[in-house]
Amino acid sequence: MNINLVLAINAAIAAGREIISIYNDQDSDFKIEVKSDNSPLTIADKKSHCIIERMLSISNLPILSEEGKSIDYKERKQWDKLWIVDPLDGTKEFINRNGEFTVNIALIENELPFFGVIFVPVTGELYFGGKGFPSRKVLVENEFSTEELITKAEFLPLRQPERVFTVVVSRSHMNEKTQDYLIDIINTRKEKSQLTKVEYISRGSSLKICLVAEGKADIYPRFGPTMEWDTAAGHAIVKFAGKQVVRADNGEELMYNKENLLNPFFVVK
């Protein structure tokens, strides 16, 4: 097994356990700050970032993290391989205490996801997968070895009971463009007699992408702003579960370590 994937799994779980210790502290005010883009930042974001940065440093690969320093593109464009990290994806969900937040770690090679790891601190669910290593899911309980986790993990997508066409949407960012896109998709499927009913699921953070990888949802359209660290790990997990993350405008695969780290609108399917 790829040693860097093991490193990422261990880092995601360690960071997630630090996050959950803060989350479960009823006396914690999370030390909330507001960043320049008006998004929130908590002590959990910072501590998770420090843990992941320290553990991934063993790989001697550069790290692009949401909570790390801003790195000039002149330097970044020289990187064939890099880590893209979101130490706490879904900070708003963390603050609202609804449990829908994740730790995201991806390895990018030549602008495309090589592998990804997503850990859900509240539930202990771990998603991981990459090139030559089909995506899997496992529940992390108590003490563990990475070898044990891999042995227990189930391949994605999981077998699902028969269900209706299911759309996953953002808990915080549903908008008119998303609704218009879904209307077109649904009408097209109805015309082809491929659809009789639609179900909607709302989730925060990268859990939306995980639901498609897992086979619990058919599509996740995103016509709102996201950054590379929001999608890189989930992109890898979906990709190596046999599904796609493509630009909404031209159907091409999302790319990473761009000069502008803002993602174009995309669809996971």
C-alpha cells in the first residue's frame, strides 16, 4: 500500500480526534474568528491544521492548506505533487453542532487527484481511495492499525437497496442556477422514461461528495463558490469509486493547483 496514503489516513484520524475533543467540550466557545472572506475560523481549524501539517511533513511534499500560508503561484506551479488539505471542512456546521463536518486530505499529481482521504469526526466514518487502490469506507473504532482498517473497509459504491433518483444538495448554498440545472436533468430523464420520482438529500461539507461515491445519491451539482481544498479529497474518492467530478460548463474533469484556487461550477455523478 502507498506509504503516503497510510500517512494521510493517520493524519486525518488524528486531526479528527482533536476536533471532536473540542466539539464535545460543552464549555468551549470554539474561539471563533472571521477571516477576510467573511468565513468563520475556530480553534479546531487551527489545531487540526497543525496536526496534519506536522504529520504530512514526513513526506517532504509541499502542502496547500486552507489554513496555511498563502503560497505564490510562481512557486506552486513548479510542484508536480502536493498535498491539498482542508483541516475542517464545514466550519459553519461545526459551529452549529450538527455533526456534518469532515477532515479532507488529498494528494495531487500533475494537477489531478492521485488519492484522497475524508474522515468524519462525529461518526468515525473514514473514506479513502486512489489510483490503483479502489475507494473504500470503514468505521474507525477505538484503537486501530491502518492495516486493520484497510482489511475491514468495504469497497465503494456500497450495495444499496432499490431507491428513486436521488439528488444531494448543499445545506447552505442552494440557489437558482442549481435549481435550473436540476429541472433540466429531471425533465430529460422523464422524457426518456428514466424517472418517476426524485428525492433530495441536504448535507454539509464534503459529505455531499461522499454520498455519491457511496451510492446513496446519484448526482451532486454545485453552482456556487468552492475552493480546491473543498473538493480535492472527495474528487479522488468519487473518481476511484468509478464516478466523476466534471466542470458544469464543458464536462472536463476538475483540475488542481491552478493559479486561481477557486473551482469552476461542477457536477459530481
